[in-house]
Amino acid sequence: MRSFIDIPDFSKDELLDLMVLAEDIAQSPEKYAESCKGKKLATLFFEPSTRTRLSFEAAMLELGGSVLGFSDPDSSSASKGESVSDTTRIVSCYADIIAMRHPLEGAPFVGSLSATVPVINAGDGGHCHPTQTLADLFTIKREKGSVDNLTVGFCGDLRYGRTVHSLISALSMFENVKVVLISPEELRLPEFIRKGVLEAHGMTYRETRSLEESLPELDVLYMTRIQRERFDDVTMYERLKDSYVLTLEKLNLAKRDTCVLHPLPRVNEISVKVDADPRACYFKQAENGKYMRKALILKLLSKESLSSTENNEMFESEKHYCANPKCISKTEQEITNYFIKDKKDNIRCAYCEVGAIEKED
């Protein structure tokens, strides 16, 4: 059995194969209309969602399968204190595959450890959002012809933007991708992505606060929302929420074939007047997500994906603890404290990838 918790769970070749399958699904949907007949997808959404949840549900229904689940944790046994581990183990009795979104980082991974069916991470806190990245990659491939040899700019909330984290991880697998990080100082890309992905893979990147200065060099612009739900300090959110707004005037500074992406929902960071510009690809991006989720479901339910993908680099440690207060390890019942070492031998939490702190004697 195989789950999809983070982008590195799949190789570059597997990601490319998924895109080939998604393209065939998009061109010939009738070929796949009965592919999941008799199969059930459980959508366990402990956090609000429109696009991701409906995209998963539409994908499964269009594959001939059925859907069950919840979109409000108050309507689940979680409101009674049930652990994530118990939830996924129980739901495994009723469904063939699970898509889970959770506000705590690492929750889908914890769920996958006890589930007896594949678990798909549909977003965990500010950590990662790998199926959105599948939509992003597929859109870039369709619009630019290739994911290689591009300059990609990320603008807005890079600290809590889980879609940013996942896409950067994916781009590290491709050739000669340059990254421009555009954000306020308070919302810089976190260290576990900056050092653990960009620097570990030798990617060229630079950080800046200016969207206007960066636009002329970008092949892809990935705009993000400043996420109020990720801020503990409301005053900081109010100060930063309008840091970047893409208007037609600003977009005119970009190349004629720049691809503008956004994981959505947007608030005001992209003017609605930009929607009519042919460079605006975020609504195509949402549709492409359905095709890639179809391809992912088919792959995880196929016989070729029955092999385990356990992370052999995980280890237990009584000498360390996770530094992240939003990690699932802080709340899950009787959880084993698993850690990993990155390429520079830094010890990080296996669930949320934030650095570990050594306990004092």
C-alpha cells in the first residue's frame, strides 16, 4: 500500500507519468468513466475547503466511484476527542482511499501510519499541499511546454504558504529552475525549505521585497494570499495583508508569455481585471487539479502501487522534541516522536519538518 503525503514520495519520473495520464484523462474522459466503479473515497476535511474537497469529489465521481466523509470536524468524532490515528484506522474499514486536510502539521502522515488504505494529504496546516502542487506542475507543463529551465517567482505569504513549500520541493527535481522569493521580512520562506530544499539541491534563488522589480525576469508568477487563519497576531496580519496586489499595470512589466498562477482563494492580491489577460492561468489551474487528482487516485489504487513507501530514515529519539507548536506531535495521543536527518545532518521532526530541539539534562 502506498500513500501520498508529500511531493518527495514520488520520483520525477512518477510525476511526469502522472502528467501524461492526466493529459489523457483531460483529452479522453470517457475512457476512464468506470475506472473506479465500486471504489469509495473518504474525504476527511478537518479544515474548511472548497476547491480541494470538491475537486477530489468530482474526480472520484467522474471515475465512476463514490464519495463519503465530512467537511466539518464538529460533525465527526474528532469533536469527541478521537485521535487522527483512530479516525483513519476506522475510516479504512469503510473506504478504499482517504483524502485528508487538517490544520495541524503532520496530521495526514500520522493518519497514514495507522490507515490500511492509501492516504492523500490534502493540506496540513502551513506545512505542505502536495496535490495542489500536482495541479501547479501540470498547469506549468501545459502552458510553458516544460517545467525545466524556468524562472519562477513566489509572491506573498511564503512562511505559511503550504502550496509554496510543496511546489518548491517539486521544482527541485527539475533542471535549471531558478526561484525568486518575494515577501515581507515577516513572511520569508521558512528555513526547512530554504536550507532543506533550495540550498540542499543547489538551486539558484534570491529573496526580495519588490514584485515590480522581479516581474520582467519571471516565466511563472505564483501569487499567494496572506492567510489570516495562520496568524496568531491579528495586528501583524492587518499590517501585512495588502503587501502585494497584482494589477494590470504591474503585469505589463512582465513577459508577454508569463504564466500567472494562484492556488486560490484570492482576496484582493490579484485584481479581477487581470482575469481577462491570457497570462492569467489560475482558473485553468483549478481545472487541471481535477485531472491530476484523477490520475493520482488511479495510481494509488493500482496494483503497481501496493509496495510500501515507509521512510527508513526516520528514527525515535527521547533526547529531542519538535519546536513547532502547530505540529500534530503536540496533541496526538501517545504519538511516537519520530525524527529525520536532512542532507546536512540537521535533526528535524518527521511530521512537520521543523527543526528539533535537544532536551536539557
